Amino acid sequence: MTNHTDHTGLRTRLTPAAATADSHVAPASSAMLNKVPEVFLLFWVVKILSTAVGETAADYLAGTLGFGLTVTSLIMAGFLAVALAAQFRVRRYVPAIYSGSLSSW
């Protein structure tokens, strides 16, 4: 397997069959299925911290501000919808938008 960086900057691992393919030609469907994103430790650190921020915000809304479970759920669902819309709208990786969608989830 070899490492490859695609146009988005995401490092992937390619099987030997996919690695030998011409980079200007789209790989065959079987080679495309062999592309697996490499996940780093930093990803999990960001995921855990972002999720903790979202849970803390929801606890603050429900407990401290007294909104209750239903209103807090609706507010957080609204944040998630906005964050996901922003995430799908951008064409490249934007850390702030990505962590916003993680923390709203």
C-alpha cells in the first residue's frame, strides 16, 4: 500500500493496483473502493473536545438557563442543521465549520 494525497489534502492509502494507475485517469471502481482515509490521533482529540463542548452547551441550556429537555433539543437540532448546511456548502476542509458540526452533533 502507498500513501496518496488527493485534491482535498486528505491522505489516503491505496492498494498496489490503485497506486500504479495513472493519476490523471479516474481509477477503476474496485480501486476506488480500496481508498481508505487515514485517521490520525489528532482527529479523535478534536472529536472528543468538540463533542464535550456541545454537551456542555446543551447542559447549560437545559439546566442553568432552565430551558428543559424539549426546548434544548430543538435549539441544539437547529445548531446542528445550520452547522451541517455550512459543512456541505464549503468545497474544502474548514476547521471551524468542521468542529462546529461536531460540537452540535
